[in-house]
Amino acid sequence: MIRVAIIGASGYTGAESIKIILQHSRAKLTYLTAIPAECGAVEDVFPQFRGRCDLRIEPLELGKLAELADVALCCLPHKVSMEFVPKLLNAGLKVIDFSADYRLKDASVYEKFYAVKHTDPDNLARAAFGLPELFREQIADADLVANPGCFPTGASLAIAPLLEEGLIEPDSIIVNSVTGASGAGKNPSVKFHFPNMNENLFAYGIGTHRHMPEMEQIASEIAGTEVRILFQPHVGSFDRGILSTVYSQPKEDISAERLLELYHDFYSSEPFVQVRREAPGLKDVVGTNYCHVFPTVVKGRVVCFSVIDNLVKGASGQAVQNMNILFGLKENLGLQ
Amino acid sequence: MIRVAIIGASGYTGAESIKIILQHSRAKLTYLTAIPAECGAVEDVFPQFRGRCDLRIEPLELGKLAELADVALCCLPHKVSMEFVPKLLNAGLKVIDFSADYRLKDASVYEKFYAVKHTDPDNLARAAFGLPELFREQIADADLVANPGCFPTGASLAIAPLLEEGLIEPDSIIVNSVTGASGAGKNPSVKFHFPNMNENLFAYGIGTHRHMPEMEQIASEIAGTEVRILFQPHVGSFDRGILSTVYSQPKEDISAERLLELYHDFYSSEPFVQVRREAPGLKDVVGTNYCHVFPTVVKGRVVCFSVIDNLVKGASGQAVQNMNILFGLKENLGLQ
Amino acid sequence: MIRVAIIGASGYTGAESIKIILQHSRAKLTYLTAIPAECGAVEDVFPQFRGRCDLRIEPLELGKLAELADVALCCLPHKVSMEFVPKLLNAGLKVIDFSADYRLKDASVYEKFYAVKHTDPDNLARAAFGLPELFREQIADADLVANPGCFPTGASLAIAPLLEEGLIEPDSIIVNSVTGASGAGKNPSVKFHFPNMNENLFAYGIGTHRHMPEMEQIASEIAGTEVRILFQPHVGSFDRGILSTVYSQPKEDISAERLLELYHDFYSSEPFVQVRREAPGLKDVVGTNYCHVFPTVVKGRVVCFSVIDNLVKGASGQAVQNMNILFGLKENLGLQ
Amino acid sequence: MIRVAIIGASGYTGAESIKIILQHSRAKLTYLTAIPAECGAVEDVFPQFRGRCDLRIEPLELGKLAELADVALCCLPHKVSMEFVPKLLNAGLKVIDFSADYRLKDASVYEKFYAVKHTDPDNLARAAFGLPELFREQIADADLVANPGCFPTGASLAIAPLLEEGLIEPDSIIVNSVTGASGAGKNPSVKFHFPNMNENLFAYGIGTHRHMPEMEQIASEIAGTEVRILFQPHVGSFDRGILSTVYSQPKEDISAERLLELYHDFYSSEPFVQVRREAPGLKDVVGTNYCHVFPTVVKGRVVCFSVIDNLVKGASGQAVQNMNILFGLKENLGLQ
């Protein structure tokens, strides 16, 4: 039985991680931590776990952590995470980190987009990028996995086959995404106040969203050449899910049927990626770790649609998928 | 042209009042005020008014108010309002107050439910209760109108015919209401954070909601005897509207057809109350100043359904209806 | 491994049953049936099961059923079900029936509310009523379980402790419920067309809802005396969940604290009923088999709130809970 | 007083047109028609008009129409409209047609996308295209106005300044739009059944949407050269509004500030187009005839955001704007 600690258990990805591990046949929750203001019995912090989990969320003690857990799902925010991850590793745990702190291999890009100096470059260099469908072999031997961002997960799976085959112009990609409001986290704000957000839809992070360089890093690594991506996120009045519509220019004419074949081949052995023959909807994947993709051709351009649940495949589910790999389990164990 | 000031124009009822007055053929906005932190061009505070209103929201100056306006729609919160209303009256304006401060005729009840001493008992005694369908004659001559609460408006219209006819047991009334989230106002909070409120529904104010004594006061006045009401509000994941389901025990058997006749007669000359023959839905009234009611009999009990838009008939629309009465205009002018 | 057939697998309760059984460690899906027009690969009928279930939904063949399955979850509609259940039983299976056909012990009440003659009175007489928290001992030995209606489940759990203790007047109960739109099933209609249902809320089934006699039967059995209930359902603009607010008149004064104790005692060993100390929300239970209840006292009346997921505790989850009992498994196996 | 007939009054654009004309100070409804199955008192067809409109919706009689009305808002569906419009014109009315039948100047394009022969080429040739901000001068003298599609309205206003100035590559435009579900009309369907549509989002009309050639026609006319547009619509779980995110490649580098100046100049005298300095949201325009646009530059590409209410500026509001022009009234009369 894998003993799992969740660091920063009081937020949405913490809750989703608790939910998933509670259903996992080979892993169990042993230690949940948060800042003191957000500690308490799990069932008080999250009423949906009443009767389902009798743990408490406690302030982190490293000695206790070392004793109680084999792996930490580290759900801390950006910048905070890199203060704690070295300690978690030193305590002897494997770590799957949900923040952006170990995703961007070029610390200068990190520092530009996150406006803070990177304080843990050694672990940054060693961290595996936890998108199993694209970088599975790196993950198996790692002790630190950088769990990808939600938008980069959906967008990268939508275009990876094109990039690996070198079929599209590397500076032609536009990723237009719409996410549910859970992506904003649990802190109340004017924008996400129900009477403002409900029945609404708007763009944000125009030209500045931090997932843009992450997408470019992934895409460039797959393509073996520098790829530039224009990423535009929007937020809509629903809880969960990301729909990405990805436009790109093929180098040569390609047919929709050829694209479908290519995608089927590329993902044929992937448990969590399903290639569709029509446009997928959010409800096809919400609550699951699946990504549905549909590639096609419109007026000579390639248009790919992908949907994921931002809290599952975009966060906690993918983390458990990575955990399964780290511990040599079947990759989809405990995931639906 | 009636010159209208809105005091506390930066909240939801302020915005709704602006919207209505902008369409009013005999009234115009002349002065909008708020606390300094919420001042600015209307189009910056409320982007939906870009191109529709070129006023600024400014800190209140009483001299300016006296000079610019004939009537004040006072959208201040409870407790704050009674500090300002005497000044507005002294400035020579008629005042329609949206707060609870002038609704409860018994100051001791006010002080119990609002936990503060009433500081303006003289005006409290003089204020008319602004529910025109039930107290129209008091309103016409008033210079201060207490605009009713949203829940009391819908619930009182649902049962007034029963009470006036003395048909129901005066201690048997249960008002079960569900309101949209705009009722909570514009300040972000954990409960109304979109990912919490969306797809959710819960009760609140159990046994303590401040609209309960207001309902009892209205009902007792209509019935001419003391009426006790059990009022239970809930909030659902929609923007606007209140559905009240009101249960009561008739003194003697009554038929559904007889009830419908009674209601038709009672409301036959009311422009804004429509008696239905089937259950009304929120969408039948949202965006309008109408109240739809449907009374019927189930297993010997009277069950009445009523729907209103909490921001229109439950607040700003009713205020304009009162304003029309105060100034001798057709009661539904500028209202839809 | 229990081999599970789902009869009528193409609707919402069919899909929810598939989802739950896929996660069950001691049961597996072996046979899925529907009318010919709704047959096909599960992943085509329900895209959310792509990669998760490779069965087909097929027209029912009784020989195949007898060979392949130990238990049938019968998700057929009212009236259709009683044609098939005898055949399923004759095929040697245990049956958990989701329809109303085996719930009402008095066939004349059934015939009045469902406007059709009951054609299987023998099995009706033998069927256990599958609300485990109240009738567990009857279920264990049954071969036919009538899975309760969604509204009766939530409402009955809300008031069972009061009824068993004889604390309330048996003709004073009012059940005011709001359900999500999935309760209406998957067939498109004018009322549930998105632009009509969204941001809407309305009552239906006024005085005629078929769950009213079912509630009365349960309540009367618990109370040991005839209980009359006024049940009023409403439907709101959300997918899942039922909130019931249940009003009743205590025979003698009772305190809120005493009520909480009573409920805690009554449900102390129940895995799926949680007694809360504040109003529960739908989101506390959606996606789970739990029922959260909160009893309190307002102005001398008892008011109880209960929330369930109508498709889980109100349908498929409760069916699996019953299946676990039938097969001697831990009652909450495979349920969250 | 302009006497207005609405032909096809029983759908969503009919209802929105009724609502707007009811508030118009210089126009009044005189005749409402629909197919027999959808006739009846307005207040029965649309409960929201109880007490607001006492007309009946009747089967169309041309003699009555000629006698009663000066202008027809023709809300019939595509293909049906061109059978009726010649008759409406012959009856001596001005006609504003909501369908696509008079929008595409090249009948062969119409026939390709609508799969039917055009039967009224003469009136097609004479019809003005009713997007006042771009083609105002043509409208004033017309007796037949083709009211634009909802998507083309929002998208065209988003890029018109770029096209007129010749700043972007004419084959580089991608229009990514998300509409609310009211765009699908009032007929129930599987896709728009509430439990399917709610909390969902998906693409449709991939490569085939009929608004694509309409956008290209408008854009080509403004640019004075052939423009090709890749248009991809999506539908989300909200009632009203369209957000279009429009990507294009500038011929030469251009700054965001320069773009804002250009747009401010272009739309400086337009009452209904507001140039924003940040991303607009649907709630900034829903319920109004306004279009908010925000142009900016990201990574060398021009990205423009526009929002409209699909039923107002995208349909009935724009029709009334056109009606005001046809009758020499102030263009924004009766519109908010």
C-alpha cells in the first residue's frame, strides 16, 4: 500500500486528490497538511467527505511526514512550492508537484513569467515533466515529477501527433481555450463572484498567461525545433473542464482522414486519450482522467479539439497517473 | 421631468435603478453617489452602461443633492440608511429607502433582528410601506417610502387575498422561498464564490432571517389580527428571481376554483400582479416588475406559488413604481 | 465476482449504474440491454465511457441473460417494468427494480396514481422495499428489491427518526423539494429545453406527484400509524441533487439539541447518512451515495433539511447498496 | 406611430421583438402571425407578456396585414422566408427579414450552403444588408433589409476597422466564437436538452456553418478584396450572448495602442459600438443592443474580442435599429 501525503490539502486540487486516493486500491491517505488557518478535520474543511475520510488536515511537520508517507502530492501554489519541495525530497519521499515551479526548464523564462527568482535550480534540472503520454520514460525513474498545467495538458495532447510528424508550421499554432471557474481556485474574488461569473464568458491573461511558455516548451521538445504558440484562455460559467480549439497551418495539404489515422496510431496504446470522429463536449470527460481529441481540416487549416477535466487530467488525476508510474503500478489504477 | 438621485449607486440595486430610470420617459438621473472607494464614471463602475449613461458616481454632497434632485432612491445598507435619510429629507427631497430601516413599525422588533438601536424613530413613524398593491393609499401622500424587502414582496402578494378574507388560520403559514444569488449583493464571499454556488442549493437564515418579522407585520396588518409566519429562505444557482411556495391551513374547506376567483377579483385592477392557472416559473417574470401568483388546494391545504424578480419587483422596479405614485404618474410608467 | 446485467441501460440511471459497477471491486458488468433503437457500443451511446467499457448494449434475450448474469438492475420505466421483472426472476436472477411497479404495497393506490392495472401482484407482495437504512432486514433475503424513488429516499431519511419516536403529528408533514433536471430523464421536451430550464425554477406535479403515496407508505410503516404527507416538488436549473425541506408539527415542545441527539443516535451506524449541525448543500453530496440531514426547530415547528444525489442515493447508488446487501458484501463496497 | 407586424412571432426572435417594440415610443405592435399550431393569445404563448401585451398571434392574412401595418419584422426560418417576403412587399410594407434568404448576394453561394434553389433573385438583388455600422447608407432607402446573422454581426464589427484600413492579411482571419443556447431556437433536441447542455461546451458546424460565407461577403466588401475566414462556432451553457475571439496576421507590425486609436476613430460616432481597453464579458452587453470590442496585439498577431447579445444586436435589436433608419427616426430609439 502506497502511503500518500497531500501537502496543501485544503484547496480544490487537494480535495480532488483526496477523492481519488480514497478510491485507489493500492494507495491510502496517511497525512494531510495545510497552513494553520486551513487545518481541521477533513469532514469540516470539505463536508463532502463526511463519513468518507476521518483524517485531519494538520500543519506540516517534516519528521511526521518522513515517517508516515512514501509520496507527497504537493498542491502548494507557485513560488511557495519550491520552498517546500527540497524538504519533502530530503525527507525521503517521492514528490509530485502541482505548481509551475519545476515545469519550465529554462529558469530565466520562469523568472520572467513568475516574476521571482528560482531558488531550487538543482531539483528543477532533475524534475521529470509529468505528462505521461508524451514523456513517460522520464517519469518512471524520477523522484520529482512536475505535474503539468491544465491548459498545457489539453493543448499538448491535441497537437502532439502533428508536431512529432513535423506536419505543421512551427509558428502557426493558436490555442483558444475555455476553462471552467474551478481553475481559479477557492479564494473568492470579484470576477468569480457568482452574480458576475454566472451566464458570463470572458478572456483573460491576454498575452501574458503563464501556461504559454509551458506549452511552447512541450511543443518544442516534441517537434525537435522551436515552436511558438499563441495561447488565449477564456473562462466560462461552468465548474469543470477545458475545451481547447487549436488552429495550425499544415506544411502541405493533408486530409481529415489522414489526420484521424495519424492520431489513432499515435494514441493507440494510451489508456487516457480517445480519438473521436466528431467534436467532443466537456461532459464527455468531466469527472474522468480522459482527454478526448478530434483533429480535422477546415479550409486547408488543421483544427484540433480537445477536452479534459481541469481538476482530474489537468491536475489530481494526472498526478495519480504519475504516482502509478513512479511505483510501477498499472497506469490507470484508481482512475476512471 | 422628475430629477432622480441614487444614493449608494454602486451596488446591484443601484445598477438596476439606473437601468430603469434610463428608460423612463418622465424621469432622469441627475445625481449618483457612493462611498469614495466606489466612485467613478458610471461606465467604469458598470461596463454595461458604456454609451448609455455619461454620469459619474460621486461622494454625496447634500447641497448638490438639494439643488439637483427631486427624489432620492436610497440604496444604502441597513443601519447606514437611517443616518442619511433624515438628511435627504431635510434637503427637501422625497425619499424611497431600500433598506430595512423604515419598514418595521415596532422599533423593538427592528432592534432585536438588526441588533442596533433605531436612531430615527420620528421618520420611522411617518414612513409609508411601499407595497403599492396592499398599501397604495398611504404612499401617495408620503415623503418617505420604505421599499419592501424582496422576500416579503413575493410572499405577501401570494397570501394577501387569503388574509384579507380571513380564510386561513393565522398561525399556519409557512413560506418556503428560493432566491437567486444576486440577493446576496456584490461583495465576494466563500458561499457565493462561483465554484461553490454553481449547481448548488442550500437553506440559510434558519429561524433568523430578517424578512420574517417584516412578513408578519404586513400579514397582520392585512388580516387585522396577529399572524405568525414560518419563513425559510434558500439560495440557488441562478442570478435573479424568487419563487415562494406558501403553505397554509384554511379555516374551512375551500375549492381551488373558488381560490382562483378570489385572487382574480383581488388583483383585477393591479397592473403588476398576474393570477395564473398553473405554476409560474422564474423566467415568466425575470427582468420585469411583475408578480405571478397561482393559488391552489392540495389535500385540504392552500398552496400558493409566487414569482418575482428580486432586483425589480423586489427592489428597484418597485421603487420606481412607488416614485410614480409619489409624483402622480401612471403607476407602470417606465416599467416593463 | 457478481455478474451484473443492466436492463434498460440507455438512460441516465443506466449510465450511472454502469459508472458505479465499473468501479466495484466485487462486481462486473456482463450484459447490457435496451430497446433496439437505443442499442450500440456503450462508447457510442455514452461517449463518456470510451476506453472505460467495451460492452455493447443489446436487445434483451432471456437465455443469454440467464447464462451471463447473477443480478439484474432493471432500469425500465414504470409500467414496462412489471412486464419484464417476472421474466428476469424466472431466469434465475435477483432483481433490483428502479421503477415504481413494486414499491406501492396497495395495488389500488398504484392503479390510481399510475392509471394502469397492476399485472404482477404476486411479486409485488414479495418485493422488499430497498431503502436499507429503514428496511435493511427485509432486503437481505429478497430476490426482488423495489428500489425507492428519489424524492421518497431523501424525504424519508429526513423524518424517519421523528416518526419512529412518534414525536410529530402524523398529518402535519409538508415536504418541499427541489430537484435537478436529470430527474426528468433523457428525452428532450419543451420544459427541459435548455433556454427554458436554464436560470429557471418552477413547481410541478402539484397534488398529483406519484412519489406522494410512496412517501406516505414509508412514513406510515415507520410510524406504525397512518401518516399523511403534503409533497410539493420543484425543478431547478442544475443537473443533479435533491434538497428537501420538511416541515412538521411536534406533539410536544422539543429542542433543537434534543433533535440532533435523536438523529445522531438513529443514524449512528449508518454509513451513508450524515447528521449535520448546519444546512447542507447539494454540493456536499452530489456524486456520492450520501444523504446529509439537518434537523432543527423554528418557531415551535420541526424543520429538517436533507440532500441527496438523485441519480446515486436516489437511484443507481442505492441499487448497488441493495445489491451489496443481497450478496452479503460490505454495504458501501464500490460506493463513494 | 409606426405600425409593426411580426411574421413568425412565436419563436425566440419574435418574443424579443415584441419585448422591444412594447418599449418603443414611436412604434406599436399591430399584427402578430405564426403558423396555426403556434397561434393564441400572446400571454398564453409567452407567459412573460401577461399584462404587457393583449394581442393574439394569428395565422397570416395578407389583406389584414396590408391594412394594419407599415413594416414587417419577418422572423421566419431560412427557405420559408423567401416564399413570404415578396408577398409582404407587395402588400406595401417595408420588410426587415431575419432569415439568411436575402443576405448572400451570390445566389450560388446561398444554394450551396442552404441546399435549395433561391426563388426570389430580384428582391435578393435589391435587399440592403442591415448592419448599420457598416452599410448605413444602403439601408435608409431600402424597402427590404436583410438583417444580419448573429455571428457575422459580432465578428464583422470586431475586424471592420482592420479590413477597411487594409492592415491585415486577407486570408489570415480565424473567428472563434462561443454562443449561448438560445441561438439554437425553441425546438427541443437531444443536444439542447438541459441535462446534456448544462455545464457543457462543444464545437459544431465545423467547416460548414452557414455564417462563414456571410462573414466573408461582409469582410470582402469592406476590404475591397476577397477575404477568406475560418469560422468556428461553439455553444456553451448559458442563455444569451456571443463572444468572438478573432485572430489575424497584420501585414506590418502594429502596436496595441495604435489599434485602439484606429478603433476609437472608426466607431467614434456609433451609438452601439463601444471600444474597450480590456477584455469584455458577455454580461457587459446581454439585454442590450451594444457590441463591445477590444483589439490588441499578442506575439505579433492581432487579436480582437467582441461581445453581443445574439437575440438583440444579433437579431431583434438590430432589426429595430434598421427600422428606425428606414423610418427616419433616431437610430437608438427604443433600444437600450
